[in-house]
Amino acid sequence: MSTRKLTLSALLIALGTLLAHVIYIPVGVSKCFPIQHTINVLSGVLLGPGYALANAFIISLLRNILGTGSLLAFPGSIFGAFLAGLLFRKSKKYYLAVLGEVFGTGILGGIACYPIAKFVLGQEVAVFFFVLPFLVSTAGGSIIGYSLLKIIDRIPLLKKLIAK
């Protein structure tokens, strides 16, 4: 573990936790947070799949402890974060990190929310109920993450700091 990675991870966790209150889309029993998906893409690209997964889990945990998230935050973030990091690691292409986040969160996370909503939260929902709202949320957040990565690429100081 490097100090740089831990520091960047802590910064992204803090931003993800704090900014979750600013922008969210309420959908049924869930709240969709595009900022979470931005953080997932950034974590996946800048830190790798392990850190991205840990960051998504910790942000979800903190939001639940603070009363600003639901149990659906866990499957709604961890699959996409991990896939974003994994696909970027294999390809070194930002757009594949975005696709990993969108598929992981929108499809896998959306479906994984069903048993939590039904059996833990006691909500009667269809298996695919969360897929569309999660896809909307993750698409928006992933585009923001992609845009930020392209900005980082154009600012030599930022690129140099992150590349170390």
C-alpha cells in the first residue's frame, strides 16, 4: 500500500460521502447518487479495482451510518466500482472503465438489490425494478467521471501527481 493511494482513496471517500447529500434522485425505496458513480470511475482508473471496491463499500457504509443512504447503496455501487477498475486495468481505456461502472451498477447492482428490497426491507418490487433508475444514475455519474479524467489528462501537474 502506498501513501499516495491511501491519501487519494481517503479524499475520494470523503468527497463521495459528503457530496452524496448534494445530488440524488429518489426512486421508490432507493436513492440514486450520480456522485457515487463518478467516484467509482475515478477510483477504478486512478487506484485500481481493489481500492475502487473498498471505496464504494466504505462510502456506502458511511452513508448508512450517517442516515443518508440505504442498504441498497452496497450492491448499487460495489459491482460497478470493481468492474470499472478491472476493465481499466486490462485495457487502459477510460471508456471501458465507464462501461464497467454502468454495467456493474446498472445491471448487476440493480438486480442484486432485489433480494435486499424484498427480504430485508420488506418491499414488493420486481426483479428488474432498480435497473432503469440505476442505469440513469450511473450513466450520468460515469460521464462526469470520464470528463474529469479527460480534464486531468490535459493538466500536466495533475496528471503528473496522479501518475506517481
